[in-house]
Amino acid sequence: MEVSLASHHRIASTVNQFLAYLGGGLLLVSLGWFQGELDRQQDRTAVQIEGLGQLPKGEYLRPALLGYHHLGADILWLKLLQVIGNKRNSADEYEWMYHTLDVLTTLDPQYAYAYYAGGVILGDLANRPDLANRLLEKGTEANPTIWNIPFLLGYNHYFLLGDPEKGAKYIMRAASLPDHPAYLPGLATRMAAEAGNPETALAFLDARLRETQDPEMREFFVNRMKEVMIERDIHMLERAVTAYQTAHRSLPATLQALVAEGVLSGLPLEPFGGEYRLDAMTGSVSSSTHSERLRTFYKRKQASVALLPKIEPAYVFPRTWE
Amino acid sequence: MKVLSIALNTFRENLRDKLLYNLLVFALLMIGSSLLLMRLTLGEFHRLLLDVGLGSINIFGVLIAIFVGIGLVNKEIEKKTIYTIVSKPVARYQFLVGKYLGLTITLFVNTLIMAGGLLLVLVAQEVPIDGMLFKALGLIFIEFMVITAVALLCSTFTSATLSAIFTLAAYVIGHLTADLKTFGAKMGEGGQMLLNGLYYVLPNLERFNLKGHVIHHLEVSGSDLLLIVAYGLIYVTFLLVSASIIFQRRDFR
């Protein structure tokens, strides 16, 4: 009798133990399920970006980090990278990214890479040269000896804002700083001398390409170079058409006629693998791959916010914690 | 001699503290985790390794200094082992200094282990190591010494929990004292005098923070470094003298 009672107890405790483990396992699984369900309910990246938008100003955050502000800047940088990883970000998301970069560079004003990468993202990808330049100006103030920050400022002024004069000024400043690449002084002088020339634009883009490691950005620059080449070729072809017209008092039927008549020595290759077409009625030339013309080679098809009529102040973020 | 034997005894006693090992393991895990974080970042990989490494060494060292430091005197009183010591021909200040040195040795060994972990990570990732890293580590150690002295001072007059709170508060305030001066400049004459007084009396722990210099390869002149070290050591001496004065008058019941 006693033996069976003892074994009964043993079985009961084993069962209890088993039930406890089972319960624990079930709780763990349900926790995972809840977490996943909550993630599905909310758009995680939107939450992440909003989180960045709600960062307090760097001036307030810095003392709160008790001397670990460099580490804080690293963590913000990691968080920002998760958001930038998305292919498309909306307009206010770029404002929030600017805000994060502003906080990050207040935490660590010497974080040179963050200024440069932030300038590329805001300028080239977000088409917000106003924000990019504000960040980069802050960067040159804090790091007066780093050449690639004024270099990018020069690029933004030249390409995105269409101001070759200012662009040349910044490139010259970059060329006077230590460790600058050998081609910079030549580029700066050419830019100042012949602002608005596609060859200068190509040289500049080539310079950017050499400084960029990121495959996505490299592709971006290669495409931009090809677009400028199309613009250069179309200019050249249309000049030839005009020359043909003055000599023959009629428009050529095809572009090949220009070569046949000796106006051109050969037709340029379309860089995207398409061809150049002549509208025999108007005499205008277009590319088969890029039907839309760039008005001027340095302005983008999509008008930059900074080029639209100005509503002051352009940047009003953050609104909530002043 | 008496001081040294108390110090060595304290060191041996500290080595038996489980808390110490927990914190040390966490610090090493954090330093190691920078290898994972490094894969997520873009741009300056070295920077992340150094920042996470130095940050972990600093914060875990401070936690060890606080949570082991507060128990130094209190434990002796609680376990009544203090009676056997004070009844011997040992001055109370010798007892305190011995206890302090013991924990300092423990912290030194810990810092060496954590720095070894960081160096291992840096060497494995082929990060160039310059002299500034060792200067920064040295000053982090001086910060530990100051924090330990604050913890010891607190534990001479109050309970372990309160000591921990006071020392943590001192650590936080120590990193904010530069702002006291800024606030003072914006206040009236009375407020300015008060805040300036606090600024000079409270420890300015931000002085021992050269973590940013390491990642940005900035230099600190030898004379500045010497001044900072002297500041730290004088502060420690001041705290130990204050602790001795309080401890001298204390009744153990």
C-alpha cells in the first residue's frame, strides 16, 4: 500500500512537472505569436521612421547620454540605416531623416561619414538639396579639414540647384584641403570657366563615381552620366541639323543623311543601347530610350522642392518640442 | 603594511563575489556583440567596434565600482566582522584605505580583462590601434577610482541601497557639471555663486571621457593628460579623507 502511494506521488509530480514545462512552452509560443501579430498590425518601418521623427533635439539628448554620446550617434546611425534601406521613402520621411542626421551630428559633430552619406541621401535620392546643403554646411563648420563635404556641397550646387558659380567655389575649397584627389583643382577651374558645359558635367559625375563604393549609388551615377551624354549628343545632332538646313534649305530626311552629306563624320551611339531619331517635320532629335528631354543638363526631370517658389521657412520640422 | 594586507584580503573577498563575474561576462558579451553590430552598419566599421567596446568597459566598470564599492564597509558592519578589525591595532583610516585599494586592484584586473577582450576584437578585425586608446582606457580607470571613492564615502554613513542611489546620482551629476556652469551664467549673482560653487566641488567626470578622441584620432597634450590624472587623484584623496573623518566618528551597533 505504502509503495503504491509513493509511486503515485512520483507519477503525480512527474505529470505536474510535464504540465509546467508544457505551459511554459505554450506561453513562449503565444508570446511569439502576439509579437508577430502586433508587427503585422502596424507597419514596422513606418513606426521606425516615426520613432526617428520623435527624437529630441541633439542639444537636449547629448547631456542625457552621460558621456556616451558617440555610442548614441552610432545607435542612431544604425537605426537610420534600417529606414534608408527601403527603396522608396515619402517626402516627410526624408524630413525626419534630416532631423535624425541633425541630432546624430550634434551628438558627434566629427562624424564625417554621416554628413557625406546623409548629403548623398538627401540630395541625390530625396531630391532635397536644401536639407542636404544645410547638413553639409554644418559638417564643414565642424570639420573644416575634410575635403569631401565641400566637394558634395559643390556637386549639389552645380547639379541640383543649377548654380555653377557657387559649385565652383565649394569645389575650390575642397581642392585646398588635405588629402584631396588630384583631379579636383582641374575640375574646379574648369567648372568656373565653362559653367554649363556637358563635358564638365561628365567630368564631375566621373569624379563622384570614383568616390562612391556603394553599388546602388554607382549605378545611379552611371545612369546620370549616360543621360548627360544623351543631352550632349542631341545638342550636337541638332546643331548639325541646323547646319544641314542652312546649306540645303531643307531638313534632312534621316540622321544618316547628315553623315552622307559630310556634315557629321559619324553618328554617336546612344548610351542606353537605343538610337537617336529625327523628327523630319520639326527637325528635332530625340532618343528612343529617353523621350523626355532634360531642359538643361544639370537640372533633374522632377523639379526640386528647392526650385519651386519659396515658402519660408522651407524647413519647419520639428514642430512639437520647441 | 596593514593597509596592504587589508587591500589584498578585500581583493580576495571581491573575487568571491558572484556579481563581479556576472558584470564581467556581460561586458565581454557586449564587446563581442559589436562584431555582430558591425555587420549592420555602413561606413566606419572601426568606429562601432571602438565605441561599443569602450562604452561597455566604461559602463560595466562603473557598475562594478558602485555595486561592489557600496558593500565594502556595509558588509563588514552587517556581518559584525568589523569588530574584530577595529579591536586590533588598526586605525580606522587604514581600514578604509585598505578596503579602497582592494577594490581598486579588483577594478584594475577587471579593466585589464575587458581591455584584453576589446584588443582581441580589434586585432581580429585588423583595426589599427593607437596610443590614444590606452590613454582613454587609463582615464576610464581613473573615473572608476573616483566612483569607488564616492561609493566608499557613502557606505561609511548610510545603508547599501542608499549608497547605491547616491553614487549613481553622483555619476550622473558628474557628467552634467559642465552644464551647471552654463546655467549659472544665465542666473542672477546669488544663483551663479551657488552653481559655480557646486561646479567646483562636484566631480567633473566628463574630464575622464576621451572615448571620442580615440575614434576621431584626436590628440591630448601630455600636460593636459597629467592635469586630468592629477585632478582625479586629488579628488580621490579628498573623498577618502572625508570618508575617514566620517568613519572615525561612527558608532558600530
